[in-house]
Amino acid sequence: MDINPNILEIADIYQKKYGTSDYFKKLQIAHMVHESANGTSRLAVEDNNYGGLTGYHKGAGLQPEEDGTATYGHFDSNEEYATYLHDGFFAHYPEIHNATSAGEYATILYDNGYFRDNGKTREQDIDDYGTDMANIAGETYVAGAKVGRHYAGFGGLEKGVGPRVYDFSDDVFEPLADTNTGGSGSKLKIAS
């Protein structure tokens, strides 16, 4: 899968501006790919909104949801979206920056009301969302798994057992060496 360049730019802006880890960047990219159909959704194309974010009211270009209950945010640039994502969205649950797996990231989103499928249980909803994020990120999702801080979400690995990082299947990321102080991650490869 070729990741939409706007999504990669937003993740890069976010990481440089807020000093987040490479692993968080990987999850954030998977999140935006999932939510925006890899940047092809109407909301992403017309409003630079790659996460279906609501509640952003700067007064121009607001797009009502189909059911009329909320308003999607319009962002003039990827920089503006990245800033609001940090200051206005993740500010309500900053623990997401320390998520150690797609499942934990999805759980934090779910527990803070970001997504719901009323026809599913909490566990089913989190597992479906987390599985999709893990697949995008090239990881194996283990439903309900509570694994170690350093290797969470990497199927078949236990805490402290050899450094191994899964990268995106399309080689957007390359593995970084394990530091064993915060886990390992991936570095964005720059396409030429």
C-alpha cells in the first residue's frame, strides 16, 4: 500500500513538533489511513481532516455530519490539522502517545468516545478497529493481549525476547535498533 503523502506529512509534522516516538508515528499513520480511506475520503480531500475530527469551530468551511448531530472540522493545511490533533484532540487523552500496540491505541480512542458501533460489544469494536490498524501498520493483532511495554502488539514476542520490529509491508518504514528503554520503532524512508 502506498500511504497518502499528506498523511505522511502530517505524521512527520506532528513528530517533529511534539517529539513523539517513531512507533507512535506508525500508529498515527495507521489511524489516519483507516479513518480517511488513505486520504481519499471527501473529508480528507476537501477539508484536510484525516480523522473525522469534530468540534473544531474556526467558522469557515465547516461540514455538517450526515445525521446533523455534530460538525466536522475544516483545516486549511496539514500543519493546522497536526496542531489541532495535538492541542485540541489528543490533549484530552495524552496517554495515547505512549500506546504500545494498535490494540492499546484503539482502546484509548474507544474509551474516550472517538468511535462506537452500537451493534458490537466494547471488545468486538476495539478488536475490529485495532485489527484494521495493525494490518495497516504491518503488525499482527492479538485480541485482548496485554504484553510487555517494549514489544506490545508484535505477535509472538514476549517482553525482553530479542529485538524485532515489523515494518509496513510497502517498505514505507525501516526498522530501528532496539534500545530496550522505550521499545523499538521504525523510521520513515524518504521516497526518491
